[in-house]
Amino acid sequence: MTTTMRYYLPAFILFATGLFSACHERVSEPSGPMVEEYTYGLNSVVLLTKDTLQVVLSDYFKEDATVDSIHFPRGLDSDWQPGENELRLFGKMEAWIDAMEVYINGQMLVVPVKRPAMEKVRMTLASYQEHDSIDMVGDLNSWTAGVHRYDADGYLDLELAPGGYAYRLIVDGEEMLDPANASRVPNGFGAFNSFLKVEPSNADLIPHLVVKDAVDDLIHVVTSVDDGKWFALWQNQSIEKVAADNLFAIPEAAKELQRSYVRIWSETPEGLSNEVRIPLEHGKVITSTEQLTRYDNEGNIMYFMMVDRFVNGDTSIDEPAEDERILPRANYFGGDLEGVRQKLEEGYFDDLGINTLWISPITENPTGAYQEYPEPRRWFSGYHGYWPISFKKVDHRLGSNAGLKTLVDQTHADNKNIILDYVCNHVHQEHPMIIAHPEWRTQLELPDGRRNLRLWDEQRLTTWFDDFLPTLDFSIPEVTDVMSDSALWWIEEFDFDGFRHDATKHIPESFWRANTIKLKKLGEERGRNYFQVGETFGSRELIQSYIGSGMMDGQFDFNLYFDAVSVFKDTTSPMTKLSESLMASLNYHGSLHAMCNITGNHDLTRFISLAGKAVRDDEDQKEAGWHREIKVEDPVGYAKLKMLETFIMTIPGIPVIFYGDEIGMPGANDPDNRRMMRFDDLAAEEEAVKVHVSTITRLRSEHMALLFGDVEMVQADKDVLVYKRTYLSDQVITCFNNSNRPIQVTIPVGLEMVGVDASIPHTSVNGLLTMTLPPFSSQILYSK
């Protein structure tokens, strides 16, 4: 058994705070809001994904918080010494979730620590004797060679979280599919990857929690497994279960805070439950979405537009690059900030049910043409905004600083948020900063003679996106200072509500910590929080490593999106794949997370072009958009798009509509997926998609179950997926039929339900709801 290193306060303090009890079900009353002033909000859960994990205390506690001592979870060791900001956790934690108890001025605050569920998997390759080396690269290791290598007997032993993993083998330096595994998934670039499915064990013995009711100051939680151990927090302080029937008392101190939260988990030896999170307003449980404000990120419904491709509101500033080498679709189209403002004023976003705008980068970009590094080496302008040559000036083709201020102010007056797409990984070679400080670039020429271009995983923190886009060297402190100060300036000057951060995984964690602490301090001064979402393509573990109290609030859940695309676009992948992927995301990122769930984005082929059979999996999807007109060849694509949109609106996280997906606008990969937005002369199918989006966004904004409810799988098989979410008396059930035939489903319900789609009737008899789902359809049922 591992010996746990603990640092104790004097015995009289331990007695006073009731810490002689075990780490679970403590008997102690929270100290109150005063001790919470040492933090910037809820301490995120530390996920033990590595044998040795570094924790940075300043991620959780303010500079003036002097840590006296730390009590580590049973089974974990640490080499921390008082006064140090960083510590390492190593060993094997005994519980599935436990408290790292941090004492500040004699008062305890908790950082929750979680051990993820992992399954042992053995991979085999019978022909191993014919080869010198065999590596596995894929979702499990961010496609990095040398991390997982078959042994001399042809075996590879893994520990993986339940879910699905795309991968390939590198055999003697050559990449190939796994000949021992017939399961395949498309990679989106005209080829396929092998696919490994990891099943959870003993799932029925793991508790599932639901918030049943809240009466007076008591919260009642029901569980599927009665003998679980409980772990509960109010804010960052431990609370206890006060009765045998799973009642939790809201602390008296909660009345002093406008917004606070109760978080509850339960565990058995087989695993950890979902998290129950209950928002409070001055100590009372919030029961209606009308009590939430635009600062409650859980209620965000986001819309992403590329400014140049949205609306041309001011033709006087149109200025496409004058270079015949740039083909029209790679040049400026004329969209601008004034066009966004006009659509806001017209009520377009109100009609869609959108409450958060995300605009593409709007800083000054170069005026000339630049040639892309990979073949066929086409020429592009900087219409997209990702080639910055200024820190503080709005691009003159998009508007002005004054016009931006007007847009932000008007967005806030309309009770909406607006976040800025910020580029800090690189600058354009014309940027004055890099001209003055060429030593602030990473090396373009590698020691082996190769150019460090687009080596996304091998040179993750130093690779250049193109030879005219120098990547910044964040190991230089001045670079971190300049870039984080620049980010902060956009918040201070224009009052943005946060950032979408480009190329998150290509920037070291040290920068994100420096940037986040500056945002937190500014937020404290202004009495609010700022939302940050990052862009990372990679494994769930890599994505999660950039999320937490000192980092991002969330990232785009590309792994879940890719699985959703593979399932919804045709009938070759079973709906069980989607349910497994959803549960894998909840396992890694938390039951109630701030991951962003997308309909698509500007770097990917439009979903409807795949589902509508205009673009194939086995072709180069970028080239497809250059060589032929991409349409919706099969109208069933519109039905499939509605299913995808229903999915992202009814699962945990923040839904994001990519401009044009509200009407099913087609497009192959970049730049064909960046067409000018269309608002008029829509076909009947396009209007129907738009009505569908408006309907489900409003449903989401009206139901607490879709913001704070649990996720319980009711049915998952090849063609059908049904899950329900419950919060107090509010329940929402989402149903899908991903087949070309009608299917009858029967669902056990205890409440009277209403269907969003009135054309799909249902009957309820003796607690069983029955309905027939049409081909390629979804239905959302909600309690009256």
C-alpha cells in the first residue's frame, strides 16, 4: 500500500474543523463566503490521467492566498513543501473521487481529484516476427509515434477509458491499417483508420444520480445504487449528507452569494457516478432558466460566423486583394462588422434563438497574396483573419475600432454575449513585432534538415502553419507577456465576453495560465467571468489537459463531432457508437462540462455535403470543392442535418451553430465551406431546417434539464438512440431513428410528456410511452 504524505495543521485546528473523519461524508459546516474569496470560482476537478500529475496551486487560489498545508487523498503521495506553487501527485488514489484539502489561514478549501475509469485492452498482431518495429498511433496518443509500441511477442497492453478510438499502425516506418482488426472509420481526408471499441465493465453497479426535488434548504438526490459513498461540495467546501434518504442541506452561507453551486457524486468499488450540479441564487435552488443571466455559461447557445463571409453591410470599405493569382473563393467577399450589426438589429439571431455570437479574427491582415506551402500551392488572401499584422487595429476591410465598439455595445444591449476569435500561436511575417524581434520565432529549419512546417503532432509546440506565418516561441517570457497583454486589451477596450482561442494545443500551458490569470483578475474587478474555449484536434486526454481552473473553460469536442458525423451521415455506423462516444466525453470532460458541441466549422467539410452525398469519404475533400460545384445531391441530407442539430442541443455542453448550417448550406472543405451566407430565396428544405433550429434552441433555453440535467441512456442499438435528462420536475427525452424505415419505440416514463414535433404522435399507457419514429428523424419529448 502506498504511504500517503500529509502536512497537518496543529491538532486544535483539526479538531475545530472536524477533520478527524474520513475523506468521504465529512462532518463539517462550510466556513462561508469569506474563505471563497481566496478562489476565482469553482475549483475544477483534477483528472488523474497520468502516473505523475503536476498541479499548479495558482490555478485555483489567488496570489494573496498563503497555503499553510495540504491534506492529500488517500493513496496519493506528493513532494510538495509549504511555500511552493507547484506539486506532483503520484501513486494510486483509493477512491474514485476525493478531496485535496488545502488550508489557507487555518481554513480548508477543496480541490476535487478524480480517478478516471480505465479498461485493460490487449492488442495482438500475428505477423509481428516479420517486422522490426510496430507502433500504434491514434486518438489514444494524439497520433504520436513511439508512445505505444508492440513488444517482441506481438502484444500491446493498454489502459483506456471506455469509448471508441481511431488508430493506425506504423510498421517499420510505413503507416497502415491494422490487419488484425476489420473495423474501419473514415478519416475525413479520403482514407480510413482502424477503429478500436472499448467496452465499460460492471456499468450496472455504478451509481447514477438524479436531482429529485428541493424543499426549503434540502436537496434530495436519488441514486440507482443505494450503498454508494458520497462526496459533496458547496462551492469549494465539503458538505455532508444529512439523512439516510440522501438529503443534502444548503449551507446558511450560500445566502450571501448571488450565485453558488452544490456538487454531488457517489461511488461504489466499480466506479463513479455522474456529477449532480445544482445552481443556487442567494441559497435557493434555481428551478427556471428565467433565473439565469447571460453570465451563466451553461445557457450559452453560440453562433459562429466568418465576418468576411456573412453580410456586406458597408460596400464603401470593400477591398479584395488585387492579385490575379488569387482565385475568387480565396479572396475577400465584402462581409464586415456593420453587416453583423445589421443582422443583430433585424432580429436574425433572436429568431434563431442565439444568445452568444462568436466572430472570426478581426485584426488587420496583410493586403497581398501568399502561397500555401502544400501542393498544389494555391494563392490566398487573408480574408479569414488568421494572419495578424496588428495587435490593436480592426482590419480596414471589416470595419473600424469604433464600429466594433458599436457592435459589442449593441450585442450587450440585446442581452447577448459576443466572443472574439483570438490568434496568439503565430503572426504574419509582416507583423511589426516579428520584424523587430525575429528571435521570438521558433526555428523553421530542424536539425535534421527538414522544414518545421505542419508537423502538427511531432513538433506540436513549435511547428509553423506556413512559411510566411512564424510561430511564436513562448519559452521566451516577453512573448507570453506581449501576447497575453494583447488579448487582455481587446477585453478592456471593447468589453468582449471572452475568447475562442485558435490552435490551443500548439501553445504551451504556461501561456494559457498567464493569459487566464489576467482575465480572472480583470473579471474580479468587473464582477463577472470571461468564457474561454480552445481549438484542439487530438485525443480526449490531450483536449482535457487544456481545460480547468487555470486554463480553458472548455474546448470543441471534435472527437464527439466526428463520431456524430460518421453515425448520422449514413447507416453504416451504429447508433451505439454515438452513445459510447457521448459517454466517453462525459467521462473525460465531466458530466456537466463546458465543451462546445458543433454542427461544423470552417476547417471541415460541411456535414450536409457528406450526408447529402455530394462529397465522399474516400476523396480529397479540399480538392472536391475546387473542381466541382458541391450541392445537396440527396434531400435526405436535410433530415440528417436536423438530427445532428437535435443532438448537439440536447446533450451537456454548449451548442455551436456554424453559420449556414441553420439552412443546410453545402460546401466541401476549406475554402468551399466558407461561402457567402444566404438569407433570401431559400428552398423549402432550407426553410424547414431553419425552423427546426429555431424550435430546438428555444426548447433548450427553456429547460433546466438540458442545462443541468443528468444523462441516462434509455435505448441504444444499431438504428435507435434514446436518452433522457432530468432536473427536479423537468425532464426531456430525445429520440432518434437513423434508418430508412419507420421504427416503433417504447419508453418508460413517469411524467406526462409533450412532443416538439406534433407530426409524430405518441400514446402513454401504464407508464409506457409509445410512438413510431419516421425514417431519419428525431423527436424531443418534454414534461409539462
